[in-house]
Amino acid sequence: MSQYVSDVELNSILPEILDAKKTLLKGDGKGNDFLGWINLPEELDTKIIENIKADVSRLAPKSKYFVVIGIGGSYLGARAVIEALQSEFATCMPSQFPTVIYAGHTLSEDYYHQLLQLLDKSDYSVAVISKSGTTTEPAVAFRIIKAHIESKYGRDEARSRIIAITDANRGALHDIAVQEQYSMYVIPDNVGGRFSVLTPVGLLPIAMAGYDIDALLEGARQMRRLCMENENYESNPALFYAAIRNILYRKGKKVEMLVNFLPNLKYISEWWKQLYGESEGKEGKGILPHSLSFTTDLHSMGQYVQQGERLMFETVMSVENPGSHVAIPSDDRNLDGINYLVSKSLTEINHNAELGTVIAHCNGGVPVLHVQLPKIDENVLGQLIYFFEFACGVSGYTLGVNPFDQPGVEAYKKNMFILLGKPGYEGKELV
């Protein structure tokens, strides 16, 4: 990275970064009514955690599947953590906890047909997540699944299997949940969807999948202390990341690729893309967040990264110890020529693939940042989530945008409602 960003540049931008941090913590910048996530790891009511654990104890024994209905931040954070922690083959293996599956993130008719076929044959419970209850994709999914679960179990039992995570006082889902007497959790008014993984939005599904939400929150608390207390790059990785991103952006690096070398980190990248895409992509500004899974994508996108237009930089999530070992057997004939690898672990081979890739890309004109993870567990993921969130707020304010709104998301919705003939949209023009 030093060949692309100098100490002089880092020192020069530091006052801007510290001003952005001050704005974030003082709460006097744009979008300051959505800053509840900053203190969330410290201030989350312990009663909420107790209730989540009680719901897990109640529903897990009678549910093979737990259906999470939501879109965007209402499911991406939970899915990121769950898929980072679970076996790649979790759906094929027995477990004392339900397999978490997802709905409300698509309008594919085939998807819902296949989902209902699965639920016809299996016991399940549901979490429906929406502040308003009227967002089209999850509202459609919930109507379909609500009808199915009531038909399968009867209305009384269905009530006991549905959990609503929604607004405290208003909205269609809130009203339905009150009428039907569902178990309910609140999405705080001052926490936007893409920052909500450490609320019940993320914590309930993660706990239902069998993972330690106390350790997740403790990791977030540890990173929060680093981010809040330190004002230098050496002790505050979020400030360093925000600074590097903005320096490279000003140099014409308009695309950031979040790269992993372990496939179970794929949905961390999906969550990260929403976090940074919605936070920074506005007013004609912003780095385009992209993601790649190496070494797999080196055999598809590697050519472009190495020799295509020099418009990007990489942030590599590097995991020191994945925690497993698989031996490579020796073969006397050695027709594939890989006996030289027999004495090495797959992790060592993967790390050398990572190092070789980083060297090649740096030499090819692509700056590379490292986010170093000691391992993948709940504590580390809690740290990672808070690191990315805090850096996002600082980076967005440094860029000069409101990191906490998403006005552009409404354009497609308006057009869709006009095209579908939603009442109240008659005569409106497509945008």
C-alpha cells in the first residue's frame, strides 16, 4: 500500500478524518437521527437478549427450519454472520438448531414455489422483519408464508411460531403483530437497516442458528472502544481504513473490491456492499463496492483485475487460522505434479496463493489493503461488523455525503408501483 499512499498523504487527510469522527460522535451531522448503532453494543437491554434466548429455547426444538423474511439490512447482516460460522454443508448435516433459510429478498415465483414445497414437508417457524410491513418483497413473502403456516398448523399454533421484528408503535406489521399476539421485538427508530445486525434484526436469527450472540456483542464492544478512544491510525483501524479509501478515491480509484480467500465469508461481502453502497453512493459520489471470492474468481475475474482498466483497489479479508486441517495424500506416480505440496497444509497453500495474488495485483497497479482476522468466530465477527460500520460513518462524512439515508432506493419502487397499478399512483410519471 505504501507505494500508492504516502505518509504525507495520510498525515494530510488526518484532520478531515478526525473532523468526520467528531461529527459522528457529536451527532451534529447529516443523518444524525440514525446514530443509535454507535452505542448499541454497550446499551442493548439485557432483557432483549434474555427474550431472544427464551424464544430460541421455545422454537428450536420444534423447528427444522427458521424462515427469516426480510430484505437488505433486514436479513443480510444475520446471513453474513450465520454463513461465516456454519459448515458449508450445514443443510446436509443434523443439528439441534434450525437451519435458517430466507424469504422476502426476492420476487421469484419459482423460489416461493420451491420454498413452500420444502415447508410442506418440514416443521418450521418464522421471523418477519420490517419497520413498515409494507415493503413489497417481504410483505408479499409474509402474506404467502402466513397463509401456509396457518393452514399447516392452525391459527393458534401458527401464532406461537411467528415472531415479528418491527417498529415499536406503528406500521402494518406492528398492527398485525399486536392483533395476532405474536412475539415481538423492536427495531430502534434511530438504527437504519444496514446498521441493524446488532439489534434483534440480526441477533435473533443468529441465536436461532445456534451461535453465541453474547460473544458477538462483546467483540463489537471491544472494537467500539478502539474506535471511540483512539485518534491515530496505529490504534484505530477504522480511521486508517476510512483515510485510505478516501485518498485512493481522490486518486481515481472508484471501485473497491472486498476479497476473501474463504468461501464462508461471501455474505460478509454482501452485507458490506449494502453498507457502503447505500451509505456513500449518492450526489454523484462514492466508491462502487464490489466483491470477489478467491481463488475461485481468479479463474474468472483475475485477468481483468490484473490487466484491465486501473480503476479499482482491493481490501483483502485475510484469516490467519481457519481452524481445520486436511492432509494432501502422496501419490507414487505423481501424474498431477503436486507431490511437492504433500508436506504443506491447505491453509499454507491458500495463504501463499493469497500472498502471490497480492504481490501480482500490487505490481499490476491495484492497491491492496489487508483486514487481518485471527480466526472466524463470534467475537471476531462482532469486531469486524463494528469496524466496518464505524469506518463507514467516518468515510461517508469525509466524502461529504449523508451516510445514513438512501433516497435513491425509492425510484425503482415508485416505477414498480406505477406499472403494477398500485392505488394512489394513477397518473404518476415514471422516474
